[in-house]
Amino acid sequence: MLENLDLSIYKNVFCDSKKALIWAYKNGLNKDSLIRSSSPAVLWKKNPNVIHIEDRWNKKDFKEFQSTIKKNSEDIYNATINIDRTTREDALAVSLSFVEFHKIIYKAACLFEDDLIKPRLFLKVDGIGGPNGNHMNAPWDLLLKGNNNFNSIDYTLQENSWSVSDVDGVPLNLRMRIAGVETVLYRLAIRLSEKLPRWMRKKQLLVHNENELLIEIASNLALKGVAIKKLELTNNRGTNEYKNIPIIQICESIKPIVHNRLKEWLVPGLVDICEKLFIDQVSKALYSVNQLKANWKNILDRENKSINVLITGAPGNLTGFALTGACHEIGIPVVSVQHGVTVEICSSIGEVSSAYDMNTSDYCFTYNRMSEKIEKNSFFSRGKSLVIGMSKRHFRMKRIKDTINSSCPPIVYISTNLYKGNLGYFVGWLTDYDRSLNERNLITSVFSRLPHKIRYKTYPEDNRRYVDKDPAIECAYQYKNIELFEKKIDMRFLLQQHQIVVTSSATSTIGWPVMANKPTVFINWDTHDSLSKEAYISFSNGLFLFDANSEHFHENLREFLSKPISEIVELWDKKEVARKDMIQRFFSEYSSGAGKRGQKLITAEYFS
């Protein structure tokens, strides 16, 4: 392909990879060409020929765009569910597809009418992208394929390796101490249940997408004589139920909503193009969810001689919609179990409310009343709820003996700097490049200037966003007092090595240090993953909260972290009463017994 393409004729190029760009220059691309990129690494050195393509998103527009996704997803659901022969899981699939399609709308909004007609080159990257495949390329080829002067060319990565999170580097005894006896019992119960003849499995818990709390509930049920069956989706094909999906009617019903949304943000020439792309995405999602449902039915039919209950974590995706939909049609109750603290503390999480647990379950088990309230008040909510508290694993963190030694930095910064790329949801209004600058400023203005050593723990990214290494991490290499930890190991296995924890963003990461009672410094960004108003007040009282939007933020944070470690620990202890209130409201309603509580409800409701 390169032999037939003269790169020198292209003066306007889309590229998110330094490696691909260097390769293109060697193969004829003019160094005066305009490079348009979203990649922090490509933009980092402020080359005058390289521009930030997402600069069109000022904070006001971006906030308006992100904060209105929720209402649009609700309108799409309503328009879909009112069509004859449409199931609840169909409507959820269409709604969630529209939420996810905003990643393409976001990129399309960066284009101009000239891009649809004038010569443009797209330098794509071919390489390993992680479990979800290669998502390192923006959708420029989809958006501009109607431009006769548009060309794309693939650059194949030479160093094409990528790792995912694992526990290989974690000592077995530490893993066992955190996992607890309930996890051992759970694994044994699954193996034992597999060996039991079907007639002996009179009561059976079907497990999908396990998490810490789910395992604890299941192990308690196993002690009551309930068989535990882990569901695996096989490749067997079900009946062609998708033939009956009213796709044409659904598309006609949602078209005005989609059209108005696209018209609001895109140049006119891209509206029809994006409409067609979305209709194609919706069709694929509907076919997929109904084929998956047929496959799940085949699997579930083999278990129909038992009294079954499905228990699952995070069912808010096509596979989860299909499985829970199949269960509801067959008459198998569905119980969902919360995984991680997020919905109760994050102000902008409503964007993905179509994926909440309670949308697909008969019962939703939550950690706390705030989580229950948000799930229950969701537009898409269908089931009941029960607050049962956090898992034993979370509470066990406080009892894990510290292994602190003089060679280990007393402070650890748990980075939550996971770029959106072409994969993540927005949950805020900040570009990846601006996130990288925020991270750099933390490193240069705070961490590098501390009298203490600090460990910089990178986010364990499984699905690759960009080809090049995060330039913020490269920046941290320059400073002697910063120790980089880049192994993809969950932070829960490292907490006992440190005395002070620094982290940011209203995500599930915060749950582990708080429940371990580690003095925790929390940075609140107002532009992404920000705390809700209620959580902000509570965190201010219970933790050391620093508002990144406040005046002298870096100076104040640096001054605090420069205090003697013993003084920070002493200040932490003084917040104990406020922290207990914070934990009860936003982490765990109860201090123990979550697994037993969940087991009792399932037994009374379904197995008595």
C-alpha cells in the first residue's frame, strides 16, 4: 500500500502515535505537515506543526455535552421500549449503545467541512491492544470514508507486547490473607458442585461475573447446602430469535432524538454519516444481545431441574443484559451485587446510569444507603434493593500487618490517571492531554519537591489507549525522590508497605486505603470523576481533602505532605469520629456480616 501512496502530498494528518509519525517521516511525509492528535505523548513537546485536535472542546461545551448524555439515554430508552416486540434488554442495549456512541460524536465534533472534501491522511496503528482488542485508533476512517481525497495507512508496531493485571508478583500468603477462608470455601464449593449428579443439586446458585462480596455471599449459601454453579458462555448457537427484532421500527423511533443530538454538535456534512454509523451500531448491539440471550437460554435449560438463583456483579453490558433477560423469561430470579465504591460518591456518574446494577436485577445488594438511593432512583431501575455492607476483604485490610521498612517510601501516590482514548466513558469534561498536564504538574510542583521519598504507583491499564508511554510517567523518572512502580498489581496488595496514601478521583480505588485505615490524602478534580456535594463535605471531615481547583492547591498539598510522617498520622487519628460517619454513609452501612446478610435474604426469598 505504501508503494502506491505518496505521503509527501498530505499536509493535514491525523496521528496518535510518535512511533507511527517517525516512521511516516522516514517514508516521505513532509515535516511541515500539520499533525492533528489527541495523544498526550504526541502533543507533549508543543511542536508548532502538531495541534491538539480536541481543543475545540472548551470546558463549557464539554460540560454541556457530557452532562446531557444521561437525559438522551433515557429518551432513547423510552422511544425503544414503546415499540411492539421490544424487550427490556433490547431497550437497555439501544440506550447504552447511544451512550457509547458519544465517543464517536465527541471525535466527529473535532472535524470541519474541509475534512470531508480535502486531502487528509490517517496514520493508523496495528498492534496488540489488550483483552478488548485494538482500540488505539480514533474513528477517522469511519467518519471520512466518503472523502475521495482521504487515505489511511497502517503502521505495524515493532515492539508489540502488552501485559495485563495479574497477581504473579504477590506472595501467596498475602493473597490468602486478604482473600480469606470464604474464598477458599467458594472455590471448593464450585468444584464439589461440579461433581454432584444433577438430581442432588436441588438448590443452586448460578454465578456470573464474581466480585469480593458475591464470593462471600456464595460461600455462606454453600454452607447451607446450596450448590454453586459458575456460568460460562460457550460458543454454542441458539435459535435465531433475533429475526423477530423490530430493528426498522426501533431505528425510525429513535431517529429524531439521534438527529437532534448530532445536529447540535456536528458540522452539517457529518450528521447523516454519524446517523448511519449509529444505526449500524444499534443493529449490531440488538443482534448481539438477542443471540447471546439464545445462547444463555441453552445453557440455563440444562439447569432447570434445580431451584436456581442467578447472582452477578456488574451486569450492565450486552452480555449481562442477555443473561438477565434470559433468566427473567425462564423464571430464574436475578440478584446483583455491588462492586466497588463509585455511584455513591461521583457527581458525574449519571452518564452511565443505563448500566446500573438495579436496572437488570430483582434484588440489588449495595454497600450503603447512598448507593441504594442512587440505584433505586435511576430512571432505568426495575428491582428491589437491600443494603448489606462491604465484604470481609475490605474490612480485613485493616488487620493486614504492615511490612514497612526503611527502603520503602513512606508515601505512595496511587495514580488514577487512566486516559479515555477511544474506550472510556467521559464522567467529566477534561481531555486526555489536559489530564496529562495535571499529572505532570503534580509531579513537578508537589511530589518532586517533598523531603520524603514517594512511590508513584501507575494505573494498571489492561486495555491500551495509546501506543506511546504516558509522558507524565516519563516525567517522574527524572526525580530521585520518586520511585516508579509500574507492575500491573492491584494496590490492595501493596498498601501494607506504606504509611501515607495519596490518590484522586471518585472511583473504587479509594475504598481500599480508607478501609485499611491508612492516612489518606484525596485530591478532588472538579473536571473529572469529581465528588458529589455530599461526599465532598464528608470526605473533607473524614480524610485529608485537597481541592485541585482551589487557589494555591499545589503549594498547600506540598506543604501538607512535607510534614513529618508522625504528624500526619496524628492528624489522621483526630479525624476518627468524622471518618466513621463517612464510612457508614459512603462506604459500608455495617461493620461486618455482609455475606451472611445477603445469604439470609436469598434463602428466605428463594430457597425456603
